[in-house]
Amino acid sequence: MGRMRKYEESFPARVEAMAKEGLLEKDMAAMLGISVKTFEEYKKEYPLFLHSLKAGKAVIDHQVENKLFKAAMGYEYKETKVITNEDGSVRTEVTTKQAHPNVTAQIFWLKNRDAKNWRESDVSP
């Protein structure tokens, strides 16, 4: 059995940065050169390690939550096209477009935010 890599003071900052990128814990462990088991032990043994991991995950989770909400509600966005005219000149054309509300995102949001009223039930009303 190989030797366990010793905990390094740089691990909390590295784990936070990796979590902000959306990496899975097993991938973070591999990038730190430790096993998943050791990663789990570090979460228990080093409060700063766990705090940094949670802080990094919170950032990306918040970004995903915002994107889900935006998809559920619909939004406007600008599309830019570069057009080459017959004479060789170039112009840009900006068009405002509408992304319609996404019903699947709405259902997911409601089931998680208001489960009491939106959960699926096998019982007919």
C-alpha cells in the first residue's frame, strides 16, 4: 500500500478554486494527489479545508441557481452578426431576441422551492 500524501497548507485554497470550477470531489482528490478516502478524512480533520470546499461549491451553486431562475422566467439577449457586404465592407447587425420561459425549469424550481404544493403524488385528489 502506498504512502498517504501529507496535508499541505495550500490545499484549502486549491480545493476552493477547484470547487468554483465545478469539479467533483473525486477529481479534486486526484488533482491533489490523494485518495478519495484521504479527501474525506481531510474534510473531518481540517476545518479550513472543509470550509474552503463549501465556500467554493456555494459560488458555483449560486451561479447555477441564477441560470436556472433565468431559464425558468425567460429573458432577452442580444445576438450580434458580422455581415460582409457585396463591396467587401463589413458591418455588424445586433438583434434583440427573446428566450421563452422554460417549463421544465419552472417545474424543477417549484418542486424544490415549494415541495409541499408541487410534489408529485400517487394519490388522486
